[in-house]
Amino acid sequence: MSLNTVPTQILMLHNHDNTWTEADLIEVAEENQKLMAGLRANGYHVKDLKVTNSVAEVVRSRGVDPREWLIFNWCEGYADRPWDYDGVTEELEQLQFVYTGSGPWALRVSRDKWLVRRLLAEAGAPLPLGGLMRTATDVDWNVYPAIVKPVNQHASYGISREAIVENERELRQRVEYVRETFQSAAVIEEFIDGPEFHVLVWGNSPPTVLPAVQLEYGHAADWHDRLYTYEAKFDEHSAAMQQIRFLCPAMMEPRTRRSIEAATLQAYRTLCCRDYARVDVRVRDGQAYVIDVNPNPDISSFSMSVMAAEAAGFNYNQMVTQIVRFAAERWSVRRPMLVPAPHRWAADLNRAQPESEIHHGGREPDRKPAKGS
């Protein structure tokens, strides 16, 4: 196959995790089959390839030629190193494969929530007030309620009702909890007690914002219960999961829609996301504030990504095919991976950071909560 033709052979790359239960393995196998069936329904020749410890080892053992196969990258790590997204894509780059999704730089940066904030702040993205604390001593923070997040976690690990703090005593306790549990510094942000939206952005030239998914927390009177916790995401028996409803397309005023679209596009571009990513925002007084950027979001058949795609007129098969088409735009223009301009600057942030640091983000909030409110 010539490098200048449109690829028709897709290798669906997936991984095995040693911690998966039997039920997990069944679910993963079913989702893999749905994805491959979706691509086959749209004319692609598809094979699957499971990675355990090395991408290079498995593709070479199968004789897979990067000039003939485009990778649908659904590989989240290795058997003994789960969640090593960037390690997988670094191998794919070295092997000169064209693959779906973001590259190593975006995935590596997303591992560090403080680094993400610094990049977004410099780009002028709208952020909640935020700070970094490495220890529970010398607290310099007076905006409450606030939310405390581990710097080095994802998928809401470390996010529970107790992550929202209302005073200095609770803040110190939560920072110490993060330090002891995750061996991590803590990002502190003002808690934006407004509507929450998860927004899929996809495409490259230019990217497009799909209809937002609103997380509806019902009539919860306590802001501790208006939070997408780890329990709410993964414990199907929890009250937290049962009370959340997902609305898509979300109803909102035009001003809010414009604010969400501007904020999510800015975040997508700043982190050099590619093909698809999800940006989470909360809204106050019509202004969207970026609270998380995920360059490798869930795109399984039951995910919010599919809800957004369906609201935009794409069924599941069309969604996964469109993702392949975005990646295929790079098929005839292969070149060594370009390191984004912020990379050297971002690397410098990992050195000599103070024990605590406060900054306002890229844009001053419309209003600041009163101390102790």
C-alpha cells in the first residue's frame, strides 16, 4: 500500500491489565468486538492485537508493517504498568505507525494536574482560582468552598465528598490525606458550584465541539453531593451513581454555549490534543471554567463520548469510523513527531517548585466566593 493512499487496514491495539476481574475481561472483550464491528461495517479490514509488555514485540511477532496498517489505539498501558498511555504512544512513534488519538506529549502532560493548570493559565484559559500545596503546613488559602485533588491521579481517584473543604482545618486534613495516600502534592481550586458539563472535542483542522453532556445531580442540597466522585463513576451500587443523570444535548443560554465552546477549544489546542479529547467545565454566571482536560477519554459504547456523538448525528459505528478518518489525515504526511512549543517550558516546571503556590489561572473569575461561605 502506498503512503499516499487512504488506509483501509486497521489494527485495533488493546491491552491487558493484571488487576482486571473476570467480569472486567468479559466487558473489555465485548467492547473490543463492538469497536471492530463498527469499523468493519464501514468497509475497513480490521484485526486486533493485544499488548502485554511491549508494543514493538507484539507487532514484530505478527509482521505488521506501519506502511500498511493504521493503528486504532485503544491500548491504555501494559500488563504490569497500567495507565502508561504515553509509553504506548512513544513506542508507536518509534515504530512509525499512524495511530488514533493524542500523542505522547499531551498524554504525558495530562498526568500532572498542576502542569495542566500552568499551561492553561499561560494560554489565558478560564480557570477557577487555584493553588499547589505539597504539605499541610503554611496554608495560604482563603477561598471556600474549595476542592482538593491529587496532582498525579486521573479518573477521579482521590475525589470523594471529603475532597470539598469548607475551612482551613478541613483543607489541612485533606492535603495531608492526599500526601499520605497518593504520595502526591495537592491542587486546590475554588469549587465552582454551578452546572457541570463534559464536552467532547474532536477533529484537527479545525477541531469541533460536540454537544455538551450535562451532569445533573438532582436536588442535592449539599455541594458535597454535587460532585462527580470516583464512587459515582465506578460503584454501580452507590447512591452517588444512582442520583446522577446525564443530559445531552444540554439546554443552555447562547452566552453559556459560546463560553463553553471557547473554553474547550482553547484547552484542546493548548494541550495539543488530537482526534478527540474531553474537556470538563463548570459554569458560573454564564462563564465556563475548565476543571479537567482528558486527551484519552472513554469512547466505549456506553460512554458520554457516544452520547455527544449521537447528539451530533453520529451513531457508534460512525463515531469510531470518524476517529479513524481524523487519524488518516496524517497518513500521507508522516514526519518525525514535532515536540510542541510548550514542551521545554513545561519540563522546567518540574524543577524547583515552591512548597505552596497560588495563582488565579488565565482569567479572573466573575466573582470570588466570600471567605467561609
